[in-house]
Amino acid sequence: MSVPPRELDRRHFMGLSASAAAAACGSTSGLAGETRRSLSPEPRRLRTRPVLVGSGNCLPGMKAAFPRLVAGEAPLDVAIDVVKVVEADPEDRSVGLGGHPNEDGVVQLDAAVMDGATHNSGAVAAIENILHPSEVARLVMERTDHCMIVGRGAYEFARAHGHEHVELLTPQTRRIWLRWKETLSERDDRFPPPSAEDSKQASRSRREAELLAQADAILAERPTGTIHCSALSVAGEVACTTTTSGLSWKIPGRVGDSPIVGAGLYCDAEAGSAGATGRGEAAILSAGSHAVTELLRGGASPLEAGLEVLRRVTRQARRAAAWQPGLVDEAGVPTFGLNFYVLGLDGGCAGVTLRGGGEYAVAEPDGGVRLEQLVALHEA
Ligand code: GLY
């Protein structure tokens, strides 16, 4: 079988330019300089460089919360506070308030937290009308014997713990969803909505025309999003969280990777931490975050671990394309997006993506809080 072109294969990868290797954060995360850690069963308790790594939309939350990690706060407290900024932001349409709804126009959220020190986790899935599912996931971890609560049960659980009922569909996301619904088929009874241009000519407000144009731009691609944050404390403990409104216009009740331990996030005090954003089904089918963390445990650098799992995802997608055409292009490159954010116990970290560009967020004492380019496995 011929090797599909355009893939950054292992040989090519080992020859990565210094700039690509340098895109991974942390002074000890380079490829050649990585030393293998012993497979000691004892969690490390060393004082270390505090580091946060996550999706690009973590940046505002990291700016606010990183000083607390530096001051010695627990990594889970800090990671949750990073993602809560975006859960409450109506302008981020991939998470929490203002997230794109399901096909019925209902915003259903998924979230999980994991604590490396206790090796415990909690999650909620398809939860509605709760602003901070990451906090509810933490309550599942700390106040129950369970790992996940879904749907109505998750909502009632959150309400019992004092979370308010909140309408998460904003006027703008309702408008975009309605436009999606009205343009879905020519064989239903809904008339297509006026175009942005028609609206201008009908002398609707300029704002209205702008919103329609914005909606059309969003609908041109099926929007995905999500936020993940992994944290390493000064005590050398890792924790992480992932929270999302999931795939836009999803079938009601669909659950992605974000609340699934091992798929959308994973951490282990003996190995490191990882999380995913992008096509949830690919992260689930590859057990992606767990796979990345296991490679860290075996001594891979964060960059190497992330890219290796993306290689697996690519091979898996090629096989799946036999029954799901469109999953890969003619060159065998996945057509979907998937990113991993990876954090080693030494504070080295990386952000990797299947193809194309994009950025991830990093906070570290020596480098500040900043965005870095994701390292892509395949050329765009
Ligand atoms: N990665 C988010 C989702 O697929 O729901």
C-alpha cells in the first residue's frame, strides 16, 4: 500500500525544523533532549514550574487565573476558573452561554474534570440551562460516587447544588440556528430566509443585515469549538477540564468526547495531562487523550505524543472512510479538525492539530501567557 502524500511521517517528524520543535513550550520538551522518566508507581511530589496549556480560547481565562497557579493554588481550581470565563461568554459560540444549540434549538452542554493527584473524575453530558457545567462536573466528582450524570438528571443535580436555571440560547445563536433550519432543505414547508443583501434592500437595520451576513458566514462551515485546559501546579500535580456545547445542530442527546474521560481529557499524576478539541467522534474512537498520556508515560515528549496519536487518528479515519465517504480527502488526509493539548510533568507542553493552522494557549512563568501556533501533522 502506498504511503499517502502530505503526511508528516515519523522520519519527516524526526527532522522537524527547530522552529516547529520550539513551538512546543517548556525548555525540556524538545525531541532530542527528552530523557525517559522511570516508571515509578509513586506520583511525583516535586516542586516544579507551574504551567497551563489549552485551546486558544483559554487565553483570557489564563491571563486572569495564572497568577493563582504561580501562587500555589490547586491545579483543578485554576483550570476550572480558566474555562468558566468562556462558559459565561456569549460571544464564544462553542461553549456554555451562547453556544450553538442542537437541531431542536436547545443548548446541551458536556463537561468533565479530572484530578491527577486523586485520580478521580466527574462529568455531565447533555445538560441544559446551567451556566457552568465544569463546576457541576466537579460536584459529580466530589459529591457522588459516580463519574458521569447526563441530561435531566444532571440538571436536577446542578439545581440541587444551587446552580441557577439560565437560558443559554442568545438572540444571536437563536437567529443563526433558525437560519440553519430554514436553509436545511428545499423539501420542507419553511421558506428560505431573506439574504443579507435582500435585507439591506428592504431597508432593515444595518445591524440586522450584519447579523444575517455573520450567520451566513458561520453556516458556510459546520461550527465546532470547545475549551480544554490542563494545569501543572508548583507541587507537580496535574489536573484538567474540558467543556463544550458540542457539535452545532447535533441530534438531541448526542454526546461528544469532552465529558468522556480518556477521550476529551485525561491526566495522571504519573504521566501528565492531555485534552482534545475538534471532532469528538475521532477523539472517542482513538481514546485520544488517554493515548497521548500513555505515550507521555512511556517517555515521549508532549509534541511527539500528540503527533503520534494524530497519526493513529489518520489511519483510523482512512479505514472508516470505506463506509463513511468524505472522512478523508483524495490524499487520505482527514477532512475534519482535531487538536490535542499536551502537558508533561516537567512543564513541557505542546499543541498539535491534524491539518491547517490555529493556535493554542500557554501560560508559564518564563514565557508569560500567550498564544502559540499549533503544530500540524498534515499540510493544509
Ligand atoms: N469536541 C467537542 C465535541 O465533539 O462535542
